[in-house]
Amino acid sequence: MAKKNHLLLVDDDPNIRAMLGDFLIANGYEVVTADSGEAALKAMTEALPDLVILDLGMPGMGGTGFLQRVTDRLGRTRVPILVLTARGDMAEFFADKQIAGFVTKPADPDELLAEIQRVLFSEADLPRGDTLMVGDDVRRLVVLAEANPIRANALCEALGKAGFSVEAVRSGPEAVEAVIARHPAGLVLPLDAEGMAADGVLQIIRQLPSGRDIPAIVYAAETDPARFAFIDPRRVTKVEGLNGADIAQAALTAIE
């Protein structure tokens, strides 16, 4: 079964979130909603979407503030951004900005669907920004492979507090895909990652130009040294135990 694309819909209007969210789910997408730029930033630190659908006219930091905070120092957005705006003359305003496109509000669902499909197809292989900016703090991206949802949430929180943005996936094969697609600053995964153990994941990644030198943190509840025998300590940090603070500290030490 093909993996569903993950969309983040950001709009302060609950009716729009409900209507468009239900419509997009019915058309085969996974949809997370946020009612503000601040909530959208939090969602971005927990799991990177394939596309953000962003309303500009929101209280607080608003859509423009959100855009500033998900743009890296090279001017690239971390993920494609599709802007919803009530102003039809905004196309010229965005001509020199790296957004994927815009749809005029009130958005026609079929028009929005067609634009989403265009963006996901046309921008799938384009280079993205490699950081998530929160205020003036540049947050380094790490890929976390953890199938246990409770543990994944705890690790995302610990890594976020340590200054990282996190793309969480469930399995070893998904971790390989995420490293290829996202070019993260580091990789965090359990010794017995679902679908492919850590040694298999690292063997594949080390054969890739983008993954040859990526720092990796491998953790396990057990302390049997033989289980960690494959680890090259120059490029992989082992953590014995499942404490989120310990794993986050190991990531800070390994990812300079």
C-alpha cells in the first residue's frame, strides 16, 4: 500500500479546518490541523509534513511570521508551503518568495486538491531547507525511527527541548527514506528498529553520499555489549537505556 502524504492545514477558522480537513482525508491524505502559526510550529517540530497549507490572516505571529520561522538561512522553506489568502492580488507579493503556490480564499476544494497534487508532484525531489527556525534559534533536524508511539512522543519532546526539530518515522526502512529525502543533521533509532535493525539501516545509509558521515545515535534497553558490536564509535553513539534526556544529550554531543 502506498504511503499517504501528510498535510498540515493551518487556519484559525474552525469551519475551514473541518471542511477542508474532511475533504482532504476523504481524498486519501493524512491531515493534521493547527489553528495558529504557533501551533503549526509545534506540529512541525513533532513530525514534518509533506506539505503545509497555510492561511495568512491569523492572530499572533500569523502566516507571514510562520513563514519566516520555517525558512532557513538560504531562503528555502523546510517543506513546500501552499498559501491560502483572501486577497487575489497576492501572487505578485509572493513572486520572489520560495513558496510552492497559493489558492485564493474561499478555497474551492477541487481547485485546492488540484494544486496540492501539482505541488507534491513537481516539488517532490527539490532540495529543501535543512533547518527549522524558531525565532532566532536555528533548530537542527534529526530523523527519529521509533515504532512505539508513547516512546516516540517522549523522545520528540526531549530532542525538541535539546534544540532539535524532529521528523519521526516508525521503521528502519522509513528512516532510510527520510535520510535520503531530508538530509538531516543526525539519525536517532533503536537497536532493533521495526522492519530493519539499526545495523542494516546504517549499512545502507553509509553507502549514500548524503549519509556517509551522518552522526547516528543508537539506543536499546538492554546492556549486552555484544549487541552493539557493529557500532563504529567514530560515527555512531550508543545509549544503553531508554531515557529521553540521555538520548537527547547523546545527540547534542554527536551532532556538532
